[in-house]
Amino acid sequence: MKIKTLFITNKIKRLALAAFAVLSLSSNVHAQEGDPAIGEKLFNGKCASCHNPFRDVTGPALKGARERWIEKSTEENFYAWIKNSAKVIASGDPYAKEMSAFDASVMTPQTVSDKQIDDIFAYIEAAEEPKAGGDEVGTTSVVVEEEGSSTLYWWLFAGLLVVVIAVVGGVKGNLAALSREQDGQEPLPQQSVGRSARTWAWNNRGWFGVTVFVSVILLLAFGMVKWLDLGVYEDYKPEQPIAYSHELHAGELGIDCKYCHNAVTKSKHATIPSVNVCMNCHKTVVDGRSDEGTEEIAKIHKAAGYDPDTRTYTGETEPIQWVKVHNLPDHVYFNHSQHVVAGGIDCKQCHGNMKKQTVAKVMSTEDLNNVGVTDEDYDENKIKFTKPTLTMGWCIECHRESTVDIAGAPEGSYYNVIHERLLLDKRTYQEYLEDDVVTVGELGGLECAKCHY
């Protein structure tokens, strides 16, 4: 009896030690500096437009950047530089001044945490420089050795924990049988696993009922949170057939948005510019500032059927398959011209600071709220959002806070007519008299039929 009990006890100890070993392993994964898998996504979304791990582009090569900062400055300034380089330069740090001389353009302040920076540089340091002779000239593909995700360890630990619970349950049953045998009692009849589980649940129905109730509530809450994420596309940035740089064209060259998106003042859609619009400049500008830039311009020439060597059109055109970025549901109505012309809304209010972007993406609420705050390219956005971009709550927030200049509207305009109607609505007119402001919402901008078919 004692030998059996000792054997079972030792078995439990070994299983418990194995469980704690797996837990310790999963904890060590988190303790390591950065997750390359997460870092790859962050790098592509926040850094890839200006930086390359292995060579200088708009910004310097990032491989070994942390070590260089620690050697020539401090690790604290390394994190601070990424978050707001201007602040570090103003502090008088010598290495920051040296880095600022690399390029005339100032690095955009980044809203990232120290942990996210660790993830980014874990990806950069794990990256392997691509070999020459790839499929595409001038492109850089970063190969990262896949590391096991820490999530896998947690699943392994959960599975091991289930095994431990099952073994402990079996041990408990064996000990109970041995105890009955030692006391001279008849052994209990054998039961199936399912029947044993039902018997246990009934004998512990109080705690079992509470556990089931809490589990159902948690599942419903989790489902509700996931349901609220449906249709939210913040930071969506699809790969485009041509790597058009808004930062170069709108930022450095100062080309107005309406030059390319010329239908924005007279159409529901802003429209993607035709190849002819591109060729207005690129019939002359045939070489980019880098090999990659020249290759992208060549794609425009191919689409237009233009031979830059002979400066003639071949007639062999090829459409550019642009990927739509801002996609609203079919039951939602939105008109660009109404907002831009009648509403006087600036592009930056919804699209953010495009002078700091390459190909377009769905800006996050944080990006939109930082316009004019972390950079000086534009005045600060008037509306501060709390709801995710492109959601109904996002539009409602804007309609509730956007004001209409009725007094300054020209005679006979749309807003004069609205003002006359406003006089007939005593409640709304009283609100207007109290704050001397009329919002879009007060003029009917919250009516369902205004935005939904």
C-alpha cells in the first residue's frame, strides 16, 4: 500500500515539475527582447517607407542601430529618438545631431511603445540580407528565421495542465479504492468516463453551476468584443502594383491632392487618377531618385504604352490593377463633393497626413488625432475621434462636432435656405442662440436616410 502511494505521489510531482518547466519556458519567451513576428508587421506598417535593414534609403540602414546608439549615446535616447527625434536633437545629444545630418527631412514622430520598438529591432536583427540575382531588380526581400510563438507554449502548458488534472483525478480514484480495500469495504462499481463526469458534476453542482454560468458570460462578452471589431479596417494598407509615394509627391514636391484626385470636388468618388495624369509629368521624368524609383516609373510607361527611348506611344497599353483601400458597405452613402465643397472639409481630417505616407492606408484614430500635433505639415485637426476609422460611430462623432458657418454663407446658398428652415424649429434655434453654433447634426446630419440607402 505504501509503495503504491509513494509511486503515485512521485508521479504527481514529476508532472507538476514538467508543468512549471513549460510555464517557465513560456515566461522566458516573453522576457526575451522583442518578438520578430510582431516586429515584421510593425516594421512594414511604420518604418518600411523610409528605412531598410541593410542599406541607406531615405533613412539610414537599421541593422545594428541600437548598438550604435548605446555606443555613441544612450539606450534611453535610442528609444526617445524613434518616438520624437526633434526632442532628442533639442536636448543637445551629439549623436542625435550627427544623425540629423543624414537627410534633410525630419523623421516623423512615432506613437510606439518601448516593447514595440524591441519587437521591430528583433525583426531587423534576425533578418538576413537577400542574395543578389532575385526575381525583381531593386527590390529587397527580408528573410526572417521563424521563431516559435510564445502562444504555442501556452497551449502546450494548457494541454499539460489538462493531463495533470486527469492524472490527479485518476490517482484520487485509485487512492479512494485502496482506502476502501484497506478498510475491508466492497470496491465501487466501475463507471464510464462520461458517467463519472456527470456524477462529479452532480455532487459538486454548486461550484459547477457557478463555473458554467461565469464561462457562458465570459464567452458572450468575448463574442460581443469580437463582434464590435467587424468592419473595422484601421491600418489596412494593401500592397499596390506601383509603389506610389505620397510623401514624395504631396510632401516634398508639394503637389496638391486635387491635381491627381481631380473628381473630389464634383463627384461622389475622389477617383484614382488615370495613367494620363501620371504621364503629364512622367513623360519627362523617366528616371527616379533610386533604382527602385526608376523601376516604378517604368511600370507607368508600360501601362501607358510609352517608350521613353523613342519618346513615342506604342499603343500597347496595360491597365494598372490598383487595390481599393477605403471600402464602405453597399448600404452606406458617402459623397466626397458634398463634404469637400459644401462642408469645406480638408482631406487631412479623414485621410491624415499624406505627406508622410507612401501608398495610402486607412488611418487609425490615433493617426488622425495626431495631425498637427506631432508634426507641423498641417494645422491641427478640429475633430478628435474616439471611434475607429470608417465606422458609423466615427461619422457620427464628426457630424456632432462639425459646425456650419451659416452667418458667413453667401446670399441664396444652400445654408441660407437651411437657416430659414432653422427659424421654424424652435428647439434647434434655441440651441443655436445658446452657443451661437450650428452643428451638422442639428441640421439633420444624424438622420438615418442621409447616409443609408
